[in-house]
Amino acid sequence: MRVLNSDYLYRGTVTKVVEEVCRTLVTQSIAHSLYTPALEEMPVYYQGQTIAVLVPDDDPLAPASMLATGVAGAIGGVLLNPIEVIHTRMVLQRNVSDAKYQNILQGLALVYDEEGLEGLFAGWQLAAIAHGVLPVLSDIGDSLLAELFEGVYGDDGVSSVGYVLCDILYNLAVLQIQMPLEVMRRRLYVQGALKHGFHPVTKVTRTAYTSTADIATRIYAEEGVSTFFSGFATHFAAATGAIVLYIGLQLAGE
């Protein structure tokens, strides 16, 4: 049995950190340019008299806010798709010491040289959907839970436990949307490399998919619905762990 060392367990970490930092900067900048809520009350005058007062509007469920979040996420998903392609391949490559994809810049240059822009932007439609829809769903969940559990961190801790359980259940529901998108786009990220001597550490289908509709219909017909949820337990554990850790830190700080 192969024993994985830290090189395997933490491969692609730097690339993932860079990706997330860039995503935050890009999406926040775009969202802010599309929708900037009022930060303070602003009186509206007519003929020298105050006829109305505009109050601060920072509701994440406001249609304009949700639209800005979705559009910014989708644009960021497309722009950063090349980095996601490199990260996926770095995680799956077999040899760490003699890796084909060694870092972001080298990987981007190599993919462009071997596959062109088609390789760098493989699966960009799915990336746009995933990064456009999931942040909006996250905002909806946070807002709904905040309303349901106002004053969540009570002295008895009962309300905080309920909050955590509801948040976990909500994330479980969101994963039903996230997982099929993840499975399909990760396959598209890798399939171009298979033609150029890439040997992933796990078994990867060598089927050549031509479009988003093609990959969805062929996975369903050839492998069944369960394939769309491959790795579900891992994603759920990661999401649940992050939620519990966050709530624990909040409680510890009070």
C-alpha cells in the first residue's frame, strides 16, 4: 500500500491560495463597481424641504446586490479558469519530484504551448455557472439563518447548536448543485492534458467531451447519476469542518 507524504497531501496549496486571493480581489472589485449600497442616510430635498430620506441598503438579498454578486462571481470564474486548470492538474499529477506542472506560471505557459487558449479555458461555462450561482446561494443562506437565529450565541448555547445544524443542512442542499458542476468541469480541465503525456494519480476517463451538454448527457447515460456526486463525502466534511470551526472561534471569543 502506498503511503502518501506531505508532498502529496499539500500539492497545489500555493496555487490554491493564489487562486482564492485573486478571486476575492477580482469579484469584490467587480461587484463593488456594479452595486454600491448607501453607507449612510441621505436626505432628498425638493424646493428646500426634505421629502424623503434614503436609508442604508446593504441587504445581500436585494435584487441588485444578488445580481452584482452573481455577475461578479461568473466573470471571476471565467477570468481565473486557467489557474483552476493548473491547480487541478497539479493535484492529480503522479510525480511530485519530477512534476509536469511545477508552478502557476510554468503551468500556464505549458498548457498554452500544448493546447492553446482552448486548454486554459476548458470548462469555462461550468466555472461561470458555479462561481456565479454558489456565492448567491451562500448569501441567501447566511441572511436566512441570521434572521432565524438572531442573537444566536446565547448563554445556554442552544441557539448556536441549532444554527450550526441548520447551516450544515443548508450546505448539504447546496452541495446537490455544486457536486455535478465540480465533477464535470474537473474532467474538462484534465482531458486536454491526457493527449500530451499526462498521467494522473487516479483513474480518469479518457472520453473526449465536446461541450457542457455532451459531458452531462454522457456521464448520465454511461455512468449513472451517482458519478455526479463522486467525492461528495469529502466536500461535505470540508464544508462542515469549516462551519464548526468558525462557530467555535466565535463562541471562544465571547
